Amino acid sequence: KFIGDTTGVFQNIFHTPAQFFSGFFENVEDLKNTYDENERLRKKLDGQTQYEAKLQELENENKSLRKELGHLKSIRDFNPILATVIARNPDKYEWWNMITINKGSKHGVKKDMAVTDENGNLIGKIDSTKVNSFTSTVQLLSATDRNNRISTIVSANKGKKTVNGIINGYDSDKKALSMEIIDPDKERDIKKGDLVETSGAGGVFPKGLTIGKVTEVEPDSYGLTKIAYVKPAADLYNLDNVIVVDRTLDTVNEEEGGS
């Protein structure tokens, strides 16, 4: 009996720590399994997020390409050169002056060619001094340190009214293009909301490219004529894909028609 009681005491003394350590290691194993499961779920969630981001990117690209396709159909009389914006000066002033695209002389790009956004709205022209073999610089309509002269037509009332004008540059204070009206007898016909398009008369820009809409009309500093301010239709701040419009085909057609 004495031996049995003594053995029982010692068994009880060693059994309690053994249970403690046994339970401790079981808890550690459970914790490790939980950690591993969390890591698997985290990776799966990261993969799902990347998948959703990629899907959104493809959807945006699809919309952009659809817009370009629609614009290409509308300018079938010209030779469109698709390009992507690859560089832009981050300076807040230079940002509005120019962009660099991934197409150059090897792709048929030449100086002074008109450039539109993917919706067919005019954004500027190829800089005459910066056409490389594989890249080119586009002078934007909003360039404040350049003189953008564009022959224009102002149309309204479903195209029943046309007034000739010339874009002479960009007014940074009004955030609009400054257009001089060259039809004195039709100055009163210009109203807010009128559509402004290229006339094709200047020899650089093809006819029919949308420039923007009239926001206000006021007399010039001499009071001799009126100045119309035009808000560009293109979003000149955000430009990704653009189209360089080669007017060669249009010129050939005009020459054939004239002969």
C-alpha cells in the first residue's frame, strides 16, 4: 500500500507538467496551421486583386480601341497612324506644351501633321523640329509659349451657319483657345456653344476635325473685331492613345478632282 501510494504521488507530480507541455505543443501546431492557412488565403486574395486589376485594364483598353476604330472609319479619306504617348514633361507648365509619341519618320510621321485623340478631337500637330526615326513630339493646342494658327469654321444650327476664323493661340487664364473672327459681317452670329472645326484652308490640318466649342465672345483690345474663346473638345491633360493624321491621301484626291 505504501509503495502504491508513493508511486501515485510521483505519477501525479510528473503527469501535470506532461499534460501542460503536451497541450502547449498542440496549441503551437494549431497556431502554425492557422498561420499557413492565412498565408494561403492572403496569396489567393492577392491573386484575385491582380486578376481584377488586369481585367479592368483590358476593359479600358478595349473601350479605347473601339473609340479608335470608330474614329478611323470617320477619317477613311486620310491615312491614320496610331500612336501611344510615351513621355510628358512633369513640369506644370511644360505639361501643357507637348507630348512624345512612339511613332516617327520610319512610320510615316512628318512635321506639321495633325494629331487627334482617340475620339477624333484635335489635340495639336507634330513639332517641325522634333521628328526622330521612331519617336516624335506633338505640339499641343494648349502650348502657351507657341503660336498655334489654325484656319477654322464655326458651325451651329445643325451646320446651317458657318463663320471663318483663325485660332491664334491658347489663353492660359481663360483655359481656352483664342479665335479671331475674320468674317466681320458675321461676328454677331457667333454664340456660346457653337462648334468649331478645322476648315482645311490652311493647308496643314484636314477639314472637319473637331477643335471645341465657343465659351464666350468679346471685342479684341482695339475694338475692331471680335475674339471667340474656344474650349478644346479633347482632354489635353490625360492623353494615352493618339492618331497622327496623314493628309497625303486627301491631298492626292483633291488634285485628282481638280484635274
